[in-house]
Amino acid sequence: MRRYIFPFLINTALFACFIAFGIAHDIKTGRIEVAAEWNPWRPLDLTLPDSPVQAWKVSRARGDPAQCVAAMARVASVSALPDFTPSATCSIEGGVVLAGLGAARLDPLKTRCALAMDLFRWEQESVRPAVREIFGTDLRRIEHFGSYSCRRIAGSRRWSRHARAEAIDIAGFRLADGQHVTLLRGWEGSAKERAFLRRVRDGACEIFGGVLSPDYNAAHADHFHFDFSPWGFCR
Ligand SMILES: [Zn+2]
């Protein structure tokens, strides 16, 4: 009996490989249509819904500045920066100048492309829908205090994630109807401002490894701090 089982298994495996390669080839050539977020050959499109294939492409782009810049250039205003390494502790690697996310503008900002990609996701999934639902208007501008800054954490000997452009400080939002929502006045401001700022803080916690808001301490009364921390804090 064993005599027959091994050839049978080998033939079955070969047949399965043949079918898998055939399907892969047909997806690649477009003969079989799959949803865009499931197509591994399609270049990364950051506006597509989540899927395991999409997550794999995003994680590859995080480690590959050229792919990251190409994907961001389709949805944001970015230009690639040459690597900047003024010291062993301070650098911007895989950097971009970021001046817009979707339809929202920013004062041009030097940061890592991977951080710009996270900001785009936050703008799309959290900020823009919250502006529409709470204020009934559109987002025009995101105000910030910058990303790269060669410094230590205040009151500590440890280097800040800003020293590697792995963090950004967000100060406020300008809306299409002229409203100006700042962290400083809005955190304890009108009911709408309070609801909006807490909602986009919570939205950021789904995306960034580290999030600090005015709830954390007085040093953050006027901005959100978002960073690449692996510790998953959200305060
Ligand atoms: Zn910060």
C-alpha cells in the first residue's frame, strides 16, 4: 500500500502547486479579478481598505523609503529627503518633506516617510470623518510643532524620539468654515471641541505606538505627541 501512497502524495502536491501558480498568474495578468486590497501585484494604494495583503504591503513600505514615497506621492504632498545624519543620536532616515495629507495642508515638515504614512491613515480614518460628523464641515489644515528635533526628553537623560523624526507634535486644526480648533483652548473648550479632540486622540491610539495628550501632563497642554514607541501608551 505504501508504494502507492508516496507517488499519490507527490502528484497531489505537484497538482496543487500547478493550480496555485496558475491562479497567481491569472491574478497578475488580470484574467482573474480580485479586490484591489487583495492583489499582491498592485502597487500599494493607501486609500484601500485593510486586508492581510494590504498590511503586508504597508509593512514593506515602512522599511523601504522608495516604496513609501511612491505610495505617499499618490495621496499626499511629499518629496523625498536625502538621509540626514548629523550625529549618532540624531538623524532623519527615509525622510520626506510633507506639505499635505489628502486635501489637508500642513506647514512643510521634515519627517520619516513611515511617520507620514501613519499620519495619512490618521487623517483619513479619524480626523476627516470626525470633522464631518461633529462640525459638519471639512478639514483644511493640520497645525503642528514639528517632528525632527535633536534633543533629549525634557527632564530625562534619554533621547527623544523627535531626535530621529520618529515623533510629531500636533497643535490644532483649521476647518473649511473658518473654525480654528486648538489643543490649548479646545481640550476644555466647547462640547464639540472636547468631543472632537478626544475622538481624534483615541483614533491616533489605534495607529501610533505612543500617544500623549493634554490628559498626560502640563507639558502636553497645547499638543498631541504621536510616536513610534513599541510600548503602546495612550494617555
Ligand atoms: Zn513630541
